Amino acid sequence: LQRQYAAELPLTTVTLDGLRVYLYINSGLLSSVDSETGCDSDGIGLYRTEVLFMLRQFFPGEQEQLDIYRKVLRAANNKPVVMRTLDVGGDKPLDYFPIVEDNPCLGWRGIRLSLDHPELFLVQLRAMLHAAIDSQQLHILLPMVSNLEEVDLALVYLEQAYQELTVELEQSFSMPKVGIMLEVPVLLYQLDEVAKRVDFVSVGSNDLTQYLLAVDRNNPNVNALFDSYHPGVLRALKFAVERCNANHLPISVCGELAGEPIGAMLLVAMGYEQLSMSQASLSRINYLLRRVSKLELSALLDKALSLYTGGEVKALISEYCEEKG
Ligand code: PEP
Ligand code: MG
């Protein structure tokens, strides 16, 4: 069956009723970008730079980062690449920068760490900007944002990196688009203000689910409670796309949900038109979305949102798929 999905990949993803859905790949390894670009995705929707940091013995320097980011952009073949700034802490430790905390998931993670260490943040921003100097592909994504001050401060550092580089390289170039991860629930209620500051939003449904439900996504004791299909989580995801659409703020989903067949169908029904997923999921989701209509999915979504549990939601959509064959 995998072979059958793959055979369809060069086709763009359009639903039966004509909606174009953009499918991107999540990646973190240069080697995987190389092979990923062989297939026909719409680009890299999430490049997790922390993987590069986790594979080293110490923080990679500017030149090393520059070389790798350059290769990633080149491998993506003129397609957009969303590079996320360092997202360590929580479930992603760095051996050479140990963080000991009682509640790591509520602790020093993502943008919090970068803003507290501008010397690291600036090096990374400069390397990204420099790598993209001759292309329009780069989109910079800020992880674990929980307030507007963090966005504003990050943009100040980005401007600083940009100014420094234009002087040093004696070259003017365009500033890449900048976005934030929507994974801390409070930002759901500040999307109007977010829209005034950034160019796009990417929903981290893994962390958003974790924080909406107060369930550690990696704790086996409470694993069963981690459920992105919880009708309340689905309502939050629908609210996010509606607020972003109202603000003409492009929004995508790059958490696991986007690469799950039932998740992708629900997200398209809500109004999401950009999904980023693992390479392994891409052909399957492409195959599936080309055989459904958004109109039908929307009716299903209304039912799903009023159900009692995530299990019931999944059963409803599975039943629909079986009926459709
Ligand atoms: C997410 O939280 O959904 C996400 C994509 O980021 P990560 O899984 O890398 O935390
Ligand atoms: Mg996350």
C-alpha cells in the first residue's frame, strides 16, 4: 500500500471539492532533508535546529551552523524552509548544558532560554540570515512563546543580527518572514496582537495538547490522558484557525496530529490548509486528502466537536472512512 501512496506523490494535494492543501515535512537532520527533497512535498514546514545542537559535544559555532543551514536550504530546492530557533529544555536536554528543574516542561525551554542567552541566540539568528542571503526560502520560527514581550524582544535581536550582517557583508538582503509556535495555550487569546507582530503561526499540537490537558506527553503514568482528539482540544484548534483567518495571519500545524489521517481530516475541516508532518506520513496524507471533500468533513467536524471523548471522535471518523471505503 505504501508503494501505491508514493506513486501519487508528485501530484499536488487537492480535495475532491477543489481545496489545495499544502503538505510540508518536519525534519531535524540534514541527511533526512537530502532524501526528503527527492519527494514532492511543498517544502520543510519545521526544521528542528535543536537536533543539530543535541548531536554535538558543545554549542555549534556560527560558521558550523551557517554551513548546515545553507545545505538545508539548498537541499530544499527553492521551496520554503521553516527553521525553528533552538528549542531545548523540557523533554530535549543538551548534555553540555544541563538544566535541573522540578518541572522541566514548565521551565527553561525554547525561546525563554534563547532570550536569557542572547549570545547564543544572536549567533543562531546570524547564521540563519546569512545562510538565506541569496534566497527567499527562509522562515524563522520562535518556539514556546508565552507572551508578547518575548515576541517583541526576539524581533529586536533579529533586527540586531540583520543590521550587523548587512554592515559586515556589505550587502543588503530581505528579512525573512518570522512566525511563532502556538503551543502555550494562553496565546490562543492573544492572536489578534500576535498578528500585528509576526507573519505566520505554526501550531505545535504536541505541546499545545500537553499544556491544555496538563498531561506530560512523555510520562507513561498519564499517557492515556494525552489526547489531541479530546473535544476541548479540537475546539481550541478550531478557535486558533478562526482567529488567524480573521486576522489574515497564515497558520499551519506541525505537531503529530497533522500527520495522522484522522487528525489531518479534522484539521482540514476546521480550515487549516497547511500541514507539516514526518516524511513517513506525507504520502499517506496526500493520498487521503485527495479522496475527501472539505464540505463533507465540515459536517463531520460539527458532530465530532459535540462528542464526549476523543475515543468517540476517532470512532466517528473511522466509521466515515470505512463507509467511504
Ligand atoms: C509540538 O510541540 O507540537 C512541536 C511540533 O514541537 P516539538 O514536538 O518539537 O516540541
Ligand atoms: Mg513543541
